[in-house]
Amino acid sequence: MKVSFSLTICYVFTFLAFRILTATAADTLAANNTLKDGQTLVSSGQRFEFGFFSLRNSSHRYLGIWYKNIDPFTVVWVANRDNPITSSSGSLVFNHQGSLSLYNGTVFIWFVNVSRVLNNPIFQLLDNGNLVLTDDSGDYIWESFDYITDTLLPDMKLGWNLKTGLKRNMTSWLATDDPATGEFTFSLDPPEAPELVLRKGNQKEYRWGPWDGVRFSGSDELRSNPVYTPEFNSSREEIYYTFKVVDSSILSRFVVTPQGLLQYLTWTNHSNGWATMVTLQRDSCDRYESCGPYGKCYTDVPNCRCLSGFTPKSPENWRLIDWSDGCVRKRNLDCENDGFVKYERMKLPDNSRLVTNRNFSLSLEECEAECLKNCSCMAYTRIDIHGNGGDCVTWFGDLVDMKYFSNGGNNLYIRMARAELDAIADAKRKKQVRVAVLTTTSIVLGMLLGVIGWRIFLKRKAKRRAGTEDNSYRDINDETQEEDLELPLFELDVVSAATNKFSFERKIGEGGFGPVYQGVLPTGQEIAVKRLSQNSGQGLREFKNEVILISKLQHRNLVKLLGCCIQREERMLIYEYQSNKSLDHFLFDKTRRKFFIWKKRFDIVIGIARGLLYLHQDSRVRIIHRDLKASNILLDDEMNPKISDFGIARIFGEQTQERTKRVIGTYGYMSPEYAMSGHFSMKSDVFSYGVLVLEIVSGKKNWGFYHPDHDLNLLGHSWKLWNEGKPLELMDELMEGTFSEKEVVRCIQVGLLCVQQRVEDRPTMSSVLLMFSNESMIVPQPKEPGFLTEISSCGDTSSSVNNLYTANEVTITDLSGR
């Protein structure tokens, strides 16, 4: 009898242990079971885990899903994000009917209800991260993928279920350690002409769309690439966006951060961390309606320009870099005689309408006719939204949120008055005449130069035969080859393979010279390839100049040139890759600069100074950079600064100053003597360095700086605060962490010394480093800076500059990152 009782107890404990083990180690929870705090479900492939968790030092408990065996702890879904459990008494009760109820002790806080009777219901965590409720039918009665929080996993659907009315959106966390509903929502809307929208509350912050059959207009980042493939589905039952990974072993996720950034992340085993593959917000043009109605945004300077046939509604505001009023037509429409002008490479405007249903397609001509019928129709285009070959899309009212792309984009046909169309046609005819005249002239000159060249060739041949060849004569190609002997030459095939044939996904920036690509050599070394565009205004002279100069330079604060490629029409520079991009990528971004602590900023200030000192004094040749700016300071893995872009640098002799008729530089960084009269020296670089120092301290750009109480630029504002005895007010208000007030004030003081109006008042770079390194040194009081206000209108950069500096040839570069 005792033996029988013991066996019974043993069986009971064995059965209970089995049930607990089933609830805590398996991927399913059967009906009539409870998942308690401390127990978890683990997906069959050991990729995801479901259960109760806390964040950091918080005592709040949440029910959710996270990646298993990954550090840092990464949550992808939360059930009770706005109703945390205050103790470890949480439990998820799964009854025999298939309903799920979450309790905080005895208090009910969350549930999944079912509308029909289920046969043998089970609750299962799948290996793709989806938590599903199913039964013998095999159908998903409920699934967590339908209730997205801040994370979109592969196969999750962002969009609409038109049959049930369910809308799947992403919503940010309130903070990094608080999963409560945050400010930002990322959604696909509306169903008719779907586009991606990021909102802060009810306000649109960013927009990409509508879908054109390949991508959402204005979002080249979401195209197919070697890592993932985006998918868009449009049917009568569902309209959604999702993505699939090319390699199922790769962990990846798409998130909306508490700061409103949209990022695609992948897990890298070699660094044991999440790597950001894509950030949708690339530049200021991505911000919603940044240029107002009929304004077109560019990534260079100025950002906003009116479409052809339009003019700023408020010229004064545009001069002050306030583009919100947008543009108005130069000539009014009259409806009857209007036509359309084609604009290429555009991000399509907001508020589009679909003319026909998904089963009926119109040609481009038919779409134009439909728009002409309605006097309120302002634009049209034809894109393939529903996979039917092409949908006619129209716009009514003002056109807003447009952007120009140097590559990509869509065609947009905008309604114009007949007088405007006639003016455009007349200008086109005049251009054709000019081109014909220039072509004829070029042909004649080419023939003439050919004859002269042939005669020179015959003379040289005759001299060689007579043994009287002039050894001082060298062909420019021979000279280039001779000067390039110190630098490795890369084959075009090698560079092309390293950059995946210069694919868009490998493009990391673009400047006046052309695009820059990230690549990987067969040795595994990462490189940055600067490819000279055939349309570049800089050309072979600047390319050759950069090769010759930088090949002679070796310093830890200068970017390292690994070699070059000169083959057929290609001209490329091969640099060491800098993973943290350029200084302006951090300094002028509200999110990134928040974590750009003072110590790192000060280290960058010192590093740039050391690099400049080497150029001015310690290198084999004395060099003036002439284009020192935030986008030309690259940052390596440890955020060490490296001066880059020597395309317009000059070797400097023993003289103290030179003069050029070709003024090249960037608004906000050029010294007064260089901008006004073409005089440049080492002190010109010192001025640019001083501007950089004040920008690093403040987190603000000198060019385009705005303050409600005055019209001064950043230099003028800094000078004003210095004279008022309030220099610390210049410090970036977004910067977190501790800092030395004495160090900050000295930085501001040195920065103001560097931007003084008079050349002779500015310190040398050796003096700058001495002032930073010797705390006991008495630093002079600065005098008034040069260019206290903006030097020109913002409305038309090129014309403003040429009016000011009629004696010089002027080239103004943009402020975009390299």
C-alpha cells in the first residue's frame, strides 16, 4: 500500500514536471495552461523567445517577444506596452475555448478573444517571430504580426487588410528603456495610391510614395539589394509592404526609434552588434514639405528652388532661408489652353489620386487627357501601382513635398499656362541654335588644332631623326604617369567588382566631383572609391592635383589614399574607408549630435588642428587646403578626424600670400580676403578652422544660422555672446554628458581668434595647438570676426557670388557629405 502511494506521488510529480517543462521549454502552450512569470516559449529554431521581461533597472514587467541568445537584449514585440505589470505575479491564462488573458496578480489587463469555438486550440511561437493562435483547422485565428509595435520583421505586413478593416502600423517606443506608445507612427496610407508616412502625433514628418512598381517614390533605400528584397502587394483583400531576407540565417529588423528614425538593422556576428544598413531619412530634403508648394528640394545648396515657371511667394523669407511659403506661378492658368511640362527625376508630390480602378490601365496620353478635362487637375503621371502595367495618377491643388534626384526619381507632368509653354519652347529653340553654332565652331577649331598638332608631330619626328630632340618637352600623359609612380594603380575590373559594379546600394555620398562608393577588395580591406563624374566641374586638373598632393602626405589626421584608377574614360581615387562618414553627419543631425559628447568633440577639434599643422608646416610640401569644412572631415571607427578632399588644395612656397582669379570654396567657411579678392594663405585655412571649431561647440552651421533676435550668422552670434560675457550660451543645448566649462570657453575663444577679420591677427596652427595644450598660457582677447552676417542672398547662390566678385572666376561647392 505504501509502495502504491509512493508510485502515485511519483507519477503526479512527473506529470506536473512534464507540464511545466512543456510550458517553459517548448514553442507551444496548450489550452487549459498558464504561462507564469519565469516561464517562456522558445521557437523551434531557438531564434525567438516569448515571456515576461524587464528593461534595465525598471521593476515593471512586460509580456513580449525577444531574440534569444543575443546581447544586447532586443525586444521585437510587446503585448502590454501601455499597461506594465508592477510585480512578478504576471500570468497568461489560456482557456479551453482559446481565449488568452493576461493578469497582474488577479487584475485583468490584456486579452485575446476569439469569435468562434476552437477545436484543440494551441498558442505557438514560430521561428519567424510570429506568435499565433491556431487549432485543428490550421488557420491563424490571431497572430502578433497583425499588431506591430516598433519593429517590422521579415514577412510582417505594414498596411491594410481591406477585408477586415485591420490597419497595421509601426509605433515607436516612448524611450529606449520604455516600450510605452511613443510619439512616432510609421504607416502605409492611403490604400488608393499607397505611400509610406512617418508622423509625429498627427503631423506628417516624412513621406515616401506613392509606390511606382519598383519603390516608393523618393525612397531608393527600399529597393532590392544583396541583403533583403522589399515586396509590395496590392490585391482586393490586402495592400501591404513587407520584406524578405536573401539569406534566412541573417537576423534583420526594420525599426522606428523613439527619436523618429527609420532604420534597417542586421546582426553582425563578428562585432556582436546591430549594424545600421539603411536609414530612410538621408538628408534635409526628406523632411515633409520643407520647400512649400511648388518648391523643389535639392541635396546641395540652396536646398529649395522654385520649379521652372514659378517664383518665390515671399522673396524676403527665401532670402532668410525660410522656404515654407513655397512658390507661385509666374503666369496664371486659363484652363482652356493649358498644357503640361515634363519634370524628370522627381519625388512625386503628396495627395495623389488614382483615376481608374486596379483592373483598368490608361496610356500616358489618355492620362493627360483625363487631367486636362478638370481645370483643378495640376499634374499627372503614369506609374505601376497595382501591377497592371500602369496607373494614371493625378494631383489636385498645390503640389507639395517634391525633391529632385540626380539619379532615379519619377517623371511628373505639371500643368502650365500657354504663355509659359511658348516661353519654354522659345528658350529651347534659342538653345538649339547656340548648340549648333558651338558645335560648328568646335569642329572647325578641332580641325585647325589637328593640323597644328600634325605639324608639331612632324617637326618633333624630324628633330629626333637629327638627334636634336628637346628633352625639356614632355607630354602631359607622360608627366602624369611619372608623378603617379609612387601610388598604386588599380585595374578598373578590380574596382568595379569591389563596388558591385558601382551599384546604388554601395553609394555612400556625392560631391561636385561625382559619386563616392563603398567597396571591399579581394583582400577584405574596405575602401571608399571617389569616381570622377564626366559632368564634373572639377575635371582632370583637380583629380591630378589631388593624386599628386595626397600621395605625398602621411598623417593620422589625414585620410589615406591607397591608390587610383586611370583607365579609358574613368578617373577614380581609392581611399581607406571611414565607417562613421563625415563630421557633418553627426554635427548637424538633431538625433546623432545629442550623443556627440564634449570629450569626443574636443578630441576632433585637436585632431583637425594637428592635421592642418602637418599640412602647413611639417609635410614635405607646404599645402593650403582651401576647402576645409565639416563634410570634408571624415571620422574613422573610433571617431578620429581625418581631413579629406584635396581637389582644390595648393602647394605653397616661401611667400606669405598668393592670389588667384579662380575663387573656389564653400559658403560660410571662406575667409574675407579670399572671398573678396582671391588672396589666400595658411591664414585662410585658419579662418575655416575657426568656423569649424564654433560649429563643433554649437552644433549649428555658420551658413544659414538663424536667431530670432538678430540677423547675425554663427560668427556674429558667437562674437555677440563673447562681448556680453555669456560664451557658454553658445554651447549645443542637445549635447549630453559632462564637460569642462574652462575647456569650452577656451575653444570658443580660440575659434574667435581664428576668424578675426585681419589676416595678421589670426594665430598659426602651431599657436592654436599651444593654446589648447598649455592651460596656463594667457590667450589673447579676440577682435571682431570677418563676415558677421551672410555675405549673399540665399535665393540664387551663383549669381549673388558673381555679382560680388566680378574680378574672379568663382566656384562654390555644396555642403553635402563625401
